[in-house]
Amino acid sequence: MDALVAPKPRPRGSVDALIALAEADMAQVDVVVRARMQSPVALIPELAEHLIAAGGKRLRPLLTVAAARLAGDRSEHCIRLAAAVEFIHTATLLHDDVVDGSQLRRGKVAAHLIWGGASSVLVGDFLFARAFELMVETNSLRALEILARASRVIAEGEVLQLTRAHDLRLTQDIYLEIIKAKTAELFAAAAHGGAVVSGAPEPDIAALRTYGEKLGFAFQLADDALDYGGASEVLGKNAGDDFREGKATLPLILAIQRTGAKERAFWERTIARVEQKEGDFRRARELIVGTGALAATLTLAQTYAEEAKGALARFAPGPWRAALEDLADFAVSRAA
Amino acid sequence: MDALVAPKPRPRGSVDALIALAEADMAQVDVVVRARMQSPVALIPELAEHLIAAGGKRLRPLLTVAAARLAGDRSEHCIRLAAAVEFIHTATLLHDDVVDGSQLRRGKVAAHLIWGGASSVLVGDFLFARAFELMVETNSLRALEILARASRVIAEGEVLQLTRAHDLRLTQDIYLEIIKAKTAELFAAAAHGGAVVSGAPEPDIAALRTYGEKLGFAFQLADDALDYGGASEVLGKNAGDDFREGKATLPLILAIQRTGAKERAFWERTIARVEQKEGDFRRARELIVGTGALAATLTLAQTYAEEAKGALARFAPGPWRAALEDLADFAVSRAA
């Protein structure tokens, strides 16, 4: 591992403890998800199943459940809300893939390439509406407000990113504003909503929201680093997607700033005009690693992970708190 | 006017009385709509303004206001809900135009042709989420449930229509199921929600929902007839859109059934394969008028209009009831 990339060892986190603790709850969430993605219109469950069966770690509903459990709630109030969170997330993935023209999602061919963009848009709308139906059943107007706001903020973040795509002058501040809206807001709302339906005291609710938000930043920044191979430069299945789409993320933004006039023509061609050829991604990766842009991105991600863990300090030590601390470290260590 | 088309005179309705009665309320709705379509992301109000400024009659929020007023409510509870209804409707228009590839909307170039499909999808998502934020502010979980359900049913109807587009075997029953979901449901929910926030007695609430639903059927069927020039065969700005998209609506479904094997090749080419040439629309219109398919569509629309008016019989006579009766007749007479 390059010294520029890893100036000091980072804690190795894991999501395993959380998955084990939440296993029974998440099985219930799964039952609700599968029951409520049904429709007499056959294409809807067929398309939804494609995405939902592909799985992923279901981090956002996990957060809802974990926040409620850490707040001491033993009831089932959080289950429907967690399923609603998963539906909102799935709806945004369907719409994002249409918007970005993405080829792959969760390692499978993106739904819009199989069923067409129109179906992805409309099934996204279905899942989004279904999420609100589920939330009505939680009887918590406050949880509904949190998730309605999050859904609106996500859309604002997506539009902001769309209008700034291919923009070489994008700054770190604006980029953080974009990912606050398009990623951190739903992580925050997932934990916030879980805390609210648990009936936790206000300071606990606020702390859990902060945990979710900081965790969201950490995950997104680590994802951005992973798209360039992460610190270990092992390229995952979807590595290079951001670059190929000419999408400016933090590693790229920092590399553009740090290479200055010298590489201006390269970035103009590959990112602003998205005219790419063989070897461009490798060169971009070398510049991103060589300028320390990748390391800086991961350092910032780790800062957010530490802030996330810090927000949990007010809770008594125990398995849920430890599992959420591990999750915060995992957000970054999977890219290190 | 052709005898086949207009077997008996229909009542001439008008929307003018309702617009006059609701003027002050709708001015308040407009203030909320304009305030809540704002966003720090400039593209969002810009795109939303394009559609919202184009206006239209704002029938759905009008229904919400009128239902509350007819139910005797003098408060402002219905205003935010009416604005939410308008946002949901605008969101579905934005997504529909992307899905259908429509060229025009409310007489203006469709938003996706100006700002791109991605922006239309995301601004639709913004407006949809904003609608739920507004509904939270009404403090009525029941109204929220009605509109969340309607949003989900609309998406189901759109997907159903998408999977049955270009299908020459589409029956009247399935077509009515489609428009029940994609049009009548939101008319029903708009009136239903208005009645619910007014705190009306349950039988009044049920009657107002029925009024909205039947009115929705009447409007959609008359729109379908208008797309072929209506009974007077005066072609409006967007006439022929359904035909050009190969979209089977009731006038077409009935004409296909009534012309049988004789015109099979014509429908196969123009609707199933959407291979159209000069003069095809005129010929389709002649078949639709000549077989009485247009007249049958308008007769069915009038039946729904009568049922809508019938649902109002339980309310004491007065200006709001009379205006809603006029609206039901107007739904059909504008196509006659």
C-alpha cells in the first residue's frame, strides 16, 4: 500500500455484528417488502424483484431498525418504517439509473436496460407511493415528515448533481452539498425515523440523526474512492463508472485542482466533453493516487466516520452501539 | 352534427360558475403552489414554472376546495391539500410525458424536450415529495393515506397502460380499469381528501369521493373523444396524439371491434406496429365516427356525468352543488 494513500492505519470495521444482531428484524422487514411490492400489474413485482432480490446490504433499513433498538425500543414499530425506507431507496436507484444511463446495478443489468426507461420511472413512482402508504400505517406524522423531506432533498441533490456534471470547476464544498442531499440525507432520515418511532428522548433522536448523516458522508466518499480502486487499487465490478460518465466526485475534483494547468486538456477531454479512449481511466487513477487526492478523500471519509461514532457516545455501551461503531469504521475500511 | 354521434341533446355544462365561486380559494392555492415549488436548485422552480404557469383549469385542486366547501367547511384546511393535489398531478404529467415521449403539454413544448428527460424525472420526484411534505402540514393522516394510495394506483394504471399499448385485443373493461387507475383515482382522491379535511360526516365523504371518481371517468372519456375531434369534429391543438402514439383508447377500441376483419390490416399497421402515413388519422377518424364508436364513448361519458351529479343529490341545493353539477356536464359537453 502506497504511503501517500495510507498515512496511518485506520480501524478495520465490519457490518457483520450489525447484520447478526438485526437478523430477526430484517427478516420481518423482508416479509413486509415482499408483501408490499406486489401489485395486480405483473410487471411491477417482476421489475421490483429484480432489484430487491439483488440485495445489497440493505444498510438504510438496517439503520432504521438499529436506531430504534439502540434507543431501547423492543416493539415492531420500526419494521414498516424500515421497509418504507428500503422502498424509497429502491425508487431512487431506479430513477438514478435512468437518469445516469447506468449499465449495472448491484452487479446485475440495470432494470431500464431490460424493461425500458419508462417502466423504471413508473415502477419507481409505484415504490415511492407505496413507501408513503406504509408510513401512514406507522401512524407517525413525524416519521412521515422526516422521510417526505428526505425524498425531496434527495431529488434536489440529484438535480444539483445533474446540472454540475462534467463541471471541472466543481469545488469540494459544492460536492459535499450534493452528497449531503443525495446520500447523507436518507441515511440521516433512516436513523432519525427509527429513533422517532421508538419514542426516544429528543437528545437521543438528534444523536441518532447525526450518526446517520455522518455515516452517509463516510459511505459516499469511500464509494467515490472505490470507483477508482480504493487505496488497495483492487478494481471492483463497477470501478470506473463515475469516470466513464464524466461524473466529478471528490477524488477527481481534488486531482483536477492539484494537477492544475498541466493536465487541464486531459480533464477537459475526458470529463467535460466525456471523450475517452483506452488507457484514460488508468491515467486518471494514477493522477488521483499520485496527487494524494484518493488519500485525502479517504481521510475525510474517516473524519466523518469518527464523527458518526462520536454521536453514539451518549448511549450506554452495548452490542447495538458497538455494532454501529463497527459499521462506521466499515464504511471507510472497505475502501482502504 | 352527425345523427350517429348525437342521438339526443346533452346538457351544456360550464366550469365558469365553479371557477368564480372558488376564485379566492384558488388564489390562496396558487400562493402555496408558487411558494412550495421553490428550491435553492434553480432548475427546479424553472422547470416547474414552465408547466404550472401554462395553467390549465386546475380541476383537481378545484375539486378539493369545492368538496370541502360543499361539505360546509369555511376553514383553510383544504388549501394546502389542494396544492398537494396539484403537485401530484404535475409530477405525474412530467413523468407521463417522458414515458410517452409527448411533444406538447398544455399547449407548450413538453418540459423533457427543453430540459431533458432526466430533469423531468427528477423534478417530478421533487414535486411528488413536496406534495407529501405539504400533506404532513395538514395534520391529516387520513388525507395522506388517500393521496398516497392514489399516487400508487396512478403508477399501477400507467404501467398497465404501458404494457397494453398497441394491443388490438384491449377490451372496454380493461380500458375502463386503466382509466379508473390513471385518471379517476386522482379525481376521486382530490374530492375525497377535501371532504375528509372538512370533517364532513362519513356518508357525505363517500358521496364526494363517488362524485370525483365518476367525474374523472367522464373527463377522460371525453378527452379520448376529443383526441379524434369530438362530435363536432373540430380538431384541437393536440388532436391525434393518442393515434400517433398508437395508444388504444375507447373510441379506437370500439372501432376496432366494430370494423372486425375488414380493417384488421389497417389497425395492425397503424396501432400495433405504429407505422403511419399521411391520411391514416383521417381514415381512423372516419371509422371511429362511422361505426358509432365516438358516439358510444360520449354516451358512456354522459352516463358517468349523470352518476357524478347523482352523488350530489344528498347535499342541499346551493351554489357549490349547482357548480359541481355544471362541471359534470361540462366534462362531456366540451367534446359534444
